[in-house]
Amino acid sequence: MRGAVLHAPGDVRVDNRPDPTIEQPTDAVIRLVAACVCGSDLWPYRGIEPIDGPTPMGHEYVGVVEEVGSEVRDLRPGQFVVGSFFASDNTCDICRAGYQSRCVHAEPMGAIGTQAEYARVPLADGTLVATPGTPSDDLVAGLLAASDVLGTGWFAAVAAEAGPGRTVAVVGDGAVGLLGVLAAKQLGAERIIAFSRHGDRQRLAREFGATDVVTTRGDEGVAEVRELTGGLGAHSTIEAVGTQESMMQAIRATRPGGHVGYVGVSHDVQLPGAELFFSGVHLHGGPAPVRRFLPELIDLITSREIDPGRVFDLTLPLDQAAEGYRAMDERRAIKTLLRP
């Protein structure tokens, strides 16, 4: 089969890879209908996150079940499915508490690589959720978003305790941040302040529910949020970048007693103990337990109550994956959808 492989920083190729097979009785093999490039894929693409030789890429996916292992009970060939970027059994104590991405048997789908024609999905019963029938083509992008960026933005909003009567600040205007805006709106937030310096992303943020846009960052951006909130800061802040600056911006933009939901993959973030201590801010986040939210998100998408697929502003065939990476790296695209 064909699949995207990162050979070195900036060097993505679509290579011939072995066809996946059932390796464990709990596996499924799916034919990918759509995959995409994630902002977190740009870390190794830019050389910030090291790789050890040619690496299959991709962890977001929707597709059709081709084959299931002998112990798979809830899925059958022909079903259209959405899966999380972490495989999980969905039965262990951690999963039952709602943290499937930290399942005791968790397997990262990124190690398998879903920017491809087919993929093996471990722990299929706990990882994949079937849609009610085969979705129309215009719903595929939204369902693909649910596999990671929507589920991640949703978790960030939940972790930040976004809800009625609350002001939510969103640090990061990539797909996760934009869908964090959408999630905060769906959860009933009264006011949503999006940090963004890019006109196309500002427009989409407003369409998703942002009431205010702040174009500065760092302490200057924090000062603007405080000015908008009577000097107090936001009740809830979503951190969707993962750098030192973005994390401190999120904490400082949050009022004492407020909550930060952080989902940006952390790179060299170090928190100053004294400032954190006196901030009085709650911190909660990490790899999003997308599986927790998939049934609800699939229902919202298939009933057309939300349209998260709008974050995909570039669609390419899988063979042009390298251009999809370049476009996101150069900020010519918010998010690239790949059609195998």
C-alpha cells in the first residue's frame, strides 16, 4: 500500500509500505477514507522532535472496516468508523474514568501511521466507533476532525470548565484552538476570546463562536485579556500550542480560581513554581481522551449541529502529502485533509 513516511526533517515521501494484517485477535484492519496532517506532525517535520530513521506518519483517520480479529465483538466489515489517535481497551479503570488516552494498554496510532491507504487498529472494540450508516461525503471531513482535533479541542474546553456564564480565552489559532472555540460555544460559554494574528483564522474563530479577538501575544496579549475582563482574567483558558510562551500566556490570562485546559504537546515547558503557586489557577490537560467524546461528537456531526470539518482548508490526494505538510508549515493552510 501507499503511505506517507518522514525520512528526515522536511522530507515527506509517499512510499510503498507493507499491507497491514491482523496481528492480534483484538485488531481490525480498515481502509482509510480520509486522513490528515496534524499540527503535532510538524514538530518532527521541522526537526524539533527527533525521529529514528524513516517514520510512518499520521494518527487521525476515518475509514471502512475490512477485516476483524477473532476476539472483536462490536464491529463488522463494511462499517464506517472513527477512531481515536490512541488505541485503548475502553474497559480498564483508567478508561472507565474517562482517560482512554492513558489506558493501561494504550497504543499510539502515530506509531502505525494512518496517512496511508490502510491501517491496522489495535484494541478495535475499544478504539473505533461506528457511525449510524455510511455518512454522506460532505460529513467525512467533520468526522475526521473528531478523530483528534475536535476531540482535543473539546477536552481542552471541558478541562478548562468552559460553560454558561464563563469567559473563555483560547491560546492558539490552529485547528485545535479553533475547535476549542467551537467546543466552548457548544458548552455554553458566555464570552470567548481568541488569540490570533491571522485574518482567515480570526474569521473562522468568529464563525465558530468567538466574541473577541486579541492579536497580540505574551504579556501584551495577557494585558488585553485582563482589560476585556475588568482586570480579572478569563474564567477558563484553553492552551493549544505547547510552548513555554503559550503556557505562561494561558496561566497569566486566567483569573485566580480559574482553570487552564492544556492540550498543546509540551516542548521544553517549565513552570515557575512561585508564580504557579500564587496564581491560584487550576491546570488540567494532556493527551486528549478522544474516545470519551466520540459518541457525542459523532452524533453532533451527523445531525449537522456542528461542522468542525471547516478547519480543513486544503484537500489533496495522498500522493501529494509533502505539499500538505509544506502548506501547513508555511501557514498557507490551517489543516490539510488527505484522500487516499
